[in-house]
Amino acid sequence: MFVIRLYIAGLTLTFLLGTVVTSGIGLLESIVIVCPLLYLILDIKEELQSLRLLEARVSTFLAS
């Protein structure tokens, strides 16, 4: 998953730099830039929840 996140971040950064250099940021460009960032935030949030669940399972296993 890290490679996919890195790829999305790279594409977003490249698009942002290309847009700023050529024409500036409009409404459509801002939507295209914000959506992948929101996806990354939600994806990491979901992964953190699964890691917390795994941590809880491991701690109960070690406690028994």
C-alpha cells in the first residue's frame, strides 16, 4: 500500500506543479488536487484502525 500512496502523492504533486507553472489553479484543478489527498487521509485512517485492532489482539494474547 505504501507504493500506491507514494505514487498518488507523486502524481498529485506533479499535477500541482504543472498547473501552477502553466495556468494557475482554478476550481477544477483544486478539486483534482484535493480528492487524492482526502483519499490518502481516509486510507491511512482506516489502516490505523486496523493496526489498533491488531495491537489490542496481540496485547490480550500476551496478557493470557
